[in-house]
Amino acid sequence: MRNKEDKDNQLQFMTSSLELMLNKKEGLYCLAEAIPWEMFEEAFEDKYAHNFGRPAKRIRLMVGLLILKQLENLSDKSVVSNWVQNPYYQYFCGEEVFQWELPCDPSDLSHFRRRIGEEGVEKI
């Protein structure tokens, strides 16, 4: 019997990366390449407690979802549910392969906005 790690490696071997599958001229793809994501990582890193509690969602994912929400004029619930169906959304938020599960609960977006504060939301 295979262990879980072997099964995950096999799945990754058989899955194409989003970068190879998507049209590099599409707007969200280009925008994902143009945004300085490291800036957000550095700006919000101090808002997270390390080695305490449940691991937080990745900053790029949360920032990406907030940007998509604004660009598309969507609710928190809609942007999260659309993320599952749209490979460009997933690539924009930093995924390397297509995901079939929700990235987070829609309420996580309001928790993230509260965590980074008004100044952080304006930075995004």
C-alpha cells in the first residue's frame, strides 16, 4: 500500500501547471505577473503570530481574492466560489496547479481585512 506522500507526488506528476495551461496574454495572467506580491508579504507579515494557533491562509491568496473582489465587483462569497471554477483566478492568487476545493471560507476575507486594518486595505 502506498503512503499518502507517494500518492500526492504521483498526482502532481500527472497534473499540468497552470502556468503552462493558461494564455499568457490574458489580463489576469499579465496582472499577476506585474503585481509586486513580495511587497504585501513584507507589509502584512507582522500581522501574523508565528507558531500560535491554526496556520493562517497565505497572504498572496488573501490579497489576490480581495483584488479580484474589487476588480469584478463581487461579494466575498462570490469571489471564493468563482475561484474554484476559474483557473485564472487561481493562478492570480498564486496556485501552481488547479484546485477543486474552496480556498477559504468567505468569512476569512472579513477576518483578513480586520487583521490588516484600513491602512492595509488601502495599500492593496
